[in-house]
Amino acid sequence: SLVTLLAHELSSFTLPPSSHDEGHVDAAERNKEARLRRWAARDGLRLYKSRARNPDAIDFGGYMLCNAEGTFVVAGASPFEFSLSLDDVEAWLKQE
């Protein structure tokens, strides 16, 4: 019957790999960001993320490390604000 055929077709349906994997990448990135925020805080620093929402913005998705009060930038202000990636933040914290 048509219902059986549709049920069979739907049972084999899976999301494309790229769509399915993106959630895992986002979760891994969120976990890394949280870990680096804690690490920065232990070192008396604060990790800021750019608030840019336009993917074409130069600072989109970038980070900056500031002192705990947020009054001066320690890393990520050159050549533009929020110029660090999470890997850059991790490398910077390791050198300290």
C-alpha cells in the first residue's frame, strides 16, 4: 500500500552529513569557548566575543582578551578589534 511504501521511504531518511555535523562543531566550539573563558578568568583576564552578526564583518566571530575590569585590551586589538580566533586565544593563554 501507499502508506507502507511511504513508511519505508521515511525510515531510511537521514540528514545530510554536513547538516548533521554542524551541531557537533558548534557544541565543540561552545565548550572550547567556555573552557578558555574560565582559563582567562583564572589568569585575571576576561574573554570578549565580537557582537557582529554580519558574517561579512571583519570582526565576525572574533575574540579579544581584556583585563578583568574590561578597561584595556591585552590581546586581539591589532590589526583590528576582535582579531583573535579561539585557537589564537588558547595559544596566547599558553604563553602566559
